[in-house]
Amino acid sequence: MQAIASRNIRTYCVLVVGAVLMTGSWTLVQAQALDPASVTQTIRPGDAFDVSKTVTTPAIPPRPDICFFADTTGSMGLALTNVRNNATMIMNLVRVVQPDSQFCAAQYRDTGDTPEFSLDQAVTASTADVQTAINTWTPGGGGDTPEGQLHGLTLLAGTAGFRAGSTRIVVWFGDASGHDPSIGGETLASTIAALNAESVRVIAINVVSGGADGLDATGQATAIAAATAGSFFAAATPGQVANAIIAGLTNLPVEVSMTSDCAAVTGGAITTTFVPASQTIISGGSAVFTETIHVSLGAVQGQTYVCRDWALLNGSPMLDADGHLVVETKRITVEDVTAPSARCVQGVNPAGNTIPPAGDNPKSGQNPDGFYQLLGADNVGVASIVVCDSGSSFCSGPFAANDYVKITQAQGTTPSDDRPGPGVLVSHLKLNGDALLTVTDTSGLVTTVTCLVPPPPK
């Protein structure tokens, strides 16, 4: 059967939503994930690109502290038996999805009953201790129809021992409305305020026992569930209460947002923004975000930056079933857009001595003696340095940055590269035309300059 919405909360007529009853035990589909799991991109400095990412949330919100809160008056016997027989199974099921879950148990009755309210087990990691507390529940008391739930909910909010940063959930089940004001003067408004002050969400389950007016006869249950972002189950038979608890736990709102360490680990070279900033969905559903990844103008060209994104659920990092952070890994390579430098400068003679520079006569070329130093540099890396002949198809290399060479222009001769050259010279190049010095960097960017030698170009 289908769940129906009412009064801005999720109100359920039946009971297994996100859980499957199988041979006496429940199984949950658990699929928290961040898609894509990795992003690899090459991008120019100053540019940005968008990535659509989907956060699939776990069936139960993260780090839950779950309190079983029972009406233990006389008409609740069969419902208490159902919860008592299934409490450990419910807790184990929650642990599969959220290993960092803890639990508590409390009960309420009415004015003059023993107890009017009892915290039988504060929030604890021990499921055995919680089961032991639930095992003490026996039906009794409750002379008139309304009970003391407003009193009990108010006290439970302040005494349960919820952990800092936990998702705080009270699973409340009963078959009767409540006094307003209650045993200690608590009203519906003050009870809601007390629950909200402790960020408690309430799953309210109306047990149809045939002996009372119903948990929501005066609208208290739906009001409390709505005000605390919880759920209300309109009709559970005593034998269905455990199912209703599972259904409620797997259908709670969860606030999903995204965060990233990119700016921190890259020193601002890579930054990220997410749209929307956050969104609220039902646990077990998926939230879609658009992430804009920006590369700063000052990012190191040619470098690959590695950083991560992850989802926050109710402000806590989303973990997998083993307690590990679910992340998307980014590998952003900054494109090299700076061409290499290439220069021919006056070099030394074979003996390593500096030759006086050329004068102002343009016919002398750059260097009338033809001694040159070949210079090439790049911000990323130099892949090759070669010298070609402007008067033919001849090219020679490789050369290293700072090599000294002799270049002779001899038109009509066969170009050649005599290696090694005399003395400190790496080579003596004989060319038909001028020398074309070409430097190629490791990104494939090329710079070519002309090394003029006599006779000057015509």
C-alpha cells in the first residue's frame, strides 16, 4: 500500500517503506554513493567547468541516536510484546546501515501511575542493555483515556543523553491521546519547544488497539511529528509496530550539502562552488548538485592538482557501511599555455673566449664570427632544441640549452653538422641560409627565432 502526505509531514497508512519483511527478519537496501566517484580534467588557467553530481543517501540518516518511547498503559500489551520481540533485530538492522548508531529506551503512563515517566536506558552503544530495558516493559495503569505523553516527551528530550552532533530520533508509539496540560504542566506548544531545543525528530505511531481513542485523537501526534520534521503513522495494529518503526526510520528528512578540500589543499589554485548550497530530501533518496570547478590564473601550468569532495548529511560527513568517508576524487591538470623562450646570443670561440660583439653595420649580421650560444627555456619543460636551415630542408639536433655552436652560411653548399666542434663548441653548422632555432616544450608549444649570420639576408 502507498504512503500519503498530510499536514506537511509524511503520514503512513502502512508500514514497510524501504524495508522488506523476509522470513522473520528485515533487510535494507543501503546504497549511499557519490556519483561520479572521480573527475579528471585538463583546463586552462582562469577557466572553469561544471560537473553534475548525485548524492545517494543512506536509508537512515547518519549517526543516529534512536530512543524507543512506549506507552506502557494497560491496553498496550500486544504492542509491547511485538516491540520486545523485535527490538534487537531493529537495532541490528540500523547498525548495518549506520554503524555509529546508539539507542535508548523510555516509557510513560499517566498521572499517579508508576511510573509516570521512566528513562529505562539512556543513549548507549550497547544494544543488549537497551533490549534488557525494553524487556522490563509490562502493561499497567492508565485509568482514564488521555495519557501523560507530553510530560514524557519533554523529560525525554532533556534526559536521554543524546550525543553531540547525532541525528536524534524518538520513536513514539501509543494508542491514546494526551492530557494538555500534562502531568508537569506541559502543553503541546511547550513540548514541541523542548523537542526542538534538543533537535529531536519524532516518529509517532498510532497503535490501533481498540481500547483507546488513538494517539492523534486531538491532533497532538501529527502536530509534534510535523514540528520536528518527523513522521506520523496513522494506523498500526499491535503486531505491526516493529514494521512501522523500520518504515519511520527509513523515511526521515535529511539535509544534504556538499563540501570540498580543493581550495585548502591547492592553495586556492582550484576552487569549487555547489548549486544548490543544500537541499532536504527523504533519507534513501538522491540529491543532485551542480559543481563549478574554477582554476585560478595563478595556478601552476602543467601541474596536476588532486583534491576531494564529499557530502554532508545533517552536517555530518556521509560514510559508507564500514565507516569510511564517501568521496569524489578530482585530478585537475592546468593546461600549459606559455610558449617556450628561444634566443641566439653571442657565444665564445673554441678556446672559450668572448669575441667582441658585432657593430652597428647591418651587413655583419648578429655575429660576424658565427659563434653562438643556443638558449631555450620553458615554465613546464623543454622537450627539444633543434636548428634548421632557412635555405633548405636541413635540420639538426638535438641541442641542449646553453650549447655553444659555430654557424657558417655558405650558399650553394650541402648543409652539414660537424660534431663535435673544435674546443668548447658542440657543433659547427654549415647552412645555405640563416639558422632557425626551434624550441619545443613538453606541452608541444613551439617557438622559432632566426639566428642571423653573414652574409646578411637579401
